[in-house]
Amino acid sequence: MWLQILSFTLVISLAFASVLQIDQNLKNIKLIESKFIPDVNVLPADPSININDENWQQVRRFMEDGLPVLELYGYKPQRDIPFTLIIPKIDVRTIEKPRLKEFMLEHMVPGRAFDNYADEDSSTASSSYGNGNGHKIVFRKVEKSPNSSGVVWLLNGFQILHRVRINDNLIALAIDGYLGDRKSPYSKRNIQEGSNIRYNEPQRLEMRNSTGNIAHTKNEPILKESKASPLMSFLGSMKSGTKVFQHFLSKSNLTQIMDDGSYTILIPTDNAFQRWHPIDWGFYPFSVQEFTESVLRNHFLPTQKPLRMNELKNMDQMAVRTMGGESVLFRGQPAPTVNNVSIMSDYTLSNGNQVFIITEVLFVSEAVVSKLHQMHKDKETPPLLAFPWFGAQFLSHSFLALERDPRFTQITRFLNNAEIAPHVSGANYTFFVPDDKAFEKLGFDKLSDDVMASQRGVKMLLNHFVKGRLYNRDLKDNEVFETIGGGHIKVTRNPGSNATSINNAKITESEVFVYNLGTMFYIDDILYSHLLREYVIKHKSRTNYAGGNNGRSSTLGTPTDVEIVPNEFDNEQGGGHGGGGGGGDYSIHDEDFDDEIITPKALPVQFYELPK
């Protein structure tokens, strides 16, 4: 009892402390505490607004999809109070319901905060406006360039893209991003914008996201206004030939140090990188980030003074150590080379550092790439399959791989009959694959194709798939993941042992990579087997009737080798703890399948108490 009282007291104390964190010097503190929101029912908007304009449509969606949610939490619409709406570069409809309230308050400012934007640089003001969560809103004016009279306005570090005046009391500012705790995204959807990758790259799992007791960290504006790096400015001015190097460099950790000293930079051409790119499918070594950064480091040469082309032409040879610790050998005759690779041209940067354009990528060879390939099978791109399911490449490649393995004749029969391709479309999945012995010990190998293709059969099969790519390192003890079939699977990992179980199924083989499309784990039991267990009982009952009773109904009851299905399985109200493959499975229901998968990565779910 005293523990409960202590826990309750702690929660109240934390909540009180959270309230105290709101800066009482905010200009609009009273409006924040009054819990008012704009009254969107008094629109229409300003007559000058084109209702078909995309900027206005973005604002309209933000208001119509988000503001009504706040009314459920006691926020009162007010038509006479001015508001500034901050329109993020995220569709409100993609935000998970438990986080939508916080998200909306983060982007709604009671008061005329836009006056700061229009009239002054508020970064130096003694007081500022706060949003609905009490976090300070800071505006900053930035000159576009020394030679330009134009300015850019930042709101908490994000560029203000445009402004829409809706009426006298309501204005909207669209920003290039979204506000809130950057370490705790609002949604499990992939909110990164756009990708030109042919297939989904395998992604590391995000840390566990708790939806309760969400702690706000102070969202300080990002106000980096340093001049562009001379090297990056040079690369940006090149119309062609060095775009691949520029791309990799911009994603590396080298941009912070490359202007801090004297360097000679060797830049391979785009064709040099293209040499290592597979024609249609295969392994591209520069898809491995650590390797790519290592290669880049070995193209930066820290020297007391940068090397010049006229010096190279007049020397016999000279060895130089790279930033990555390797050694390169320059030769001047008969033509300038580095490690026997031709130097095509040279440029001197504005900070005095020297650039040499070279025709090959240094320290990359067939042997190096082959070894790297063996270590990173999960990065290999696959051929595009038109069969069996063109729109489900992971499923198609998994099926073909399992079909070649004699241990998986039952699961391939199952995949061939159950129409699951629409639910496992594209790539980026984890598949827990039962072997033939798992089917045989439950009698599932005797089930007909019609049973496999039934709604229950499809649901059971989908409970072997997780949306998002899992690696062995991600299967942590007591972690729980949601399956595509709507169920949950729990990981059990014994300390000091390599044995890992998914519900009651033991993993017999880990990390079977299906190119860069996803991962398979082989298991020795069937997950959610209770969904089809009654069909096994019916099958055996018919066998007894036909073979042993001379046409009379059996009075011997259920055979001793068949487990009776508990009532809760018939009603699907519980997962049960019986023998076979059903033990440890968690309850699911027979609602219609939801084609929209909202988790792009396999994220552990918060499960404080598992269903009995």
C-alpha cells in the first residue's frame, strides 16, 4: 500500500515539476494556461485566399484534422483571441493518436507571435511567445548572402516557407520541418522525406518509445549560420563529374574537420564510383557506411602545405600519409599519378587547399569488395522478380529461397495457397519461418489447401511477419513486437546462452538475409497455431469415423493424441497456454485486415501486461 502511495506522490510531483518548467516570462503565459484554441467554425478565410492553392490546403488540413482533437481534452474554441498556427512539413493524419494532442499544442501559439516575425529579431528580446506546450518560440532573421538584400526568417531554427493570413485573428506560418523533441518522433511512420533508393535500405531500430510520461526537453533553436565549406562550395559548383563524392561526403562526419587545416583532397570521378556499382543487381560496396567513410578518409591528405600540380610534375616520387592512416605514392613522370592512378585536373580552393580529380577510387579492390560482401549480405540488391508476386519482392525472394530448401516444403505450400501478398507488399520485413517438423508435430501437414487459404489460415501466417527489418542484436529478452496479423510476439533470451525463443518457438537459424529486402529467422514451432488447431481435430475425427466405427458415430471421445481446444480459443479471447505450438501465443481477433501498415521499422511495443 505504501508503495502505491509513494508512486502516486511521485507522479503528482513530476506533473507539478513539469508545470513549473513553463517560463512565467512568456508574453502569452495566461493564454497558454487558459486552454483556448482557434474557432475554425468562424472561417471562411480571407477572401483573397485561393481555396485551391496548395499552401491554403495544407493549412486547412492542419486545422480540420488536428484542432478537433484538442476539444476532447477540454480546450475551448475562441473567436476573439488571436492565434499563430505553425504548419509543419508533416501530414497531421500520420501522427499516432496518443501523440496528436502534444503535436498540435507544439504547433499552436496563442497570441500574435507573427508580429515578432514581421517587425523584429526576437532572438535578442527579453521575453518571447510560447506554444501550447509552454515551449519558447524564437524567430531569427538571416541574411541570404553578403551580396544579397534578401533575408530568410527562421522559427526555432526552421525556415519559414510562407505565411497565410486567414483572418484578423488567425495567421499560419509554414516551416520546413516540425517542432518537438527530436529524439522522440511523434509517429512510427517514416517521416523522412523522399528516397531515390531502389529498395528500402535495412534500417537500424529506433530506441523504445514510451507513449506515457513523455518528457519534454527544451527545444533550443538550431541557429547554425556558418559559411559553406570551401570544398562543399566547390563541389556544388561542379555541374557533373564529382556528384557521387559530394553525396557521400555530405553524409559523412568529415565535413566538420575538412576546413580546419591544410589538406590535399583526392576526388574520384563519378565514373570511378560507377565501376563498383552492379549493372542490375548485386553488391555495391559504398552502401556500407562505415566502409565508405573509411575510403573517404583515405582521400584526405593532411600536409604542412597543400601539394600543387606544378610541384608534382617536377618531382620523381613522394609518399604521403592519408587521414585514414594509409600511404599514397605520388609520381610526376611521365604524367602525374597517385598510386598509379591518373590525376585528371587540379583546383585550388578559396582557403588554399588543393583538389586533385582522379580516375579511380583508392584502396578499393576486387578482394576488398568480395570480403566486404561476405560480411554484409544484407546490403545486396536483388533482381526484380515478376513471379510469383511482382508487388511483393521480399515475399517472392523468400519463397524462392525456401522452395530450394527441403526443410520448408510445408511453409512454401502454405505461402502458395494463402493470399498474403497484398499484406506483405514491397520490402523491409522480418519473417519467422517454421520448418516442416513444426507442421508435422501439430498435424498441420495434413491440412488441406482450402484450410491454409482460409481467413484463419491467412491470419496465422501473417502472424509470422513483422514490418521492419530485425537483426539478431534486436531480439532482446522480453522485447515484444507487433505482427502484421495483429498479434504480438515476445522474445525470450536466456542469459549466458545463445538460445532465443519467439513465443514458444525456438530460433534454429538466425539472420537469413533476403538481399537488402528483409530477414528470415528459422523456428521450430508454429506461431498462433490455435487458429487452425480445430481443423486438425475435425480431420482426425473424420478419420476415426470412416475407418473404425463401421459407419456409426464414435462414442470414444477425442483421441488421446489430440489436444482438446480450450473454449477461449473458440471465442478467440485468449492465447492459451496449451502444449504444441500454441503455448505463449497472444490473443488476436478476426477483424478485417488493415492494408495500411503504419510501422516502417520494427519497433518494440510497450507491453506492461501481456494477455493471459
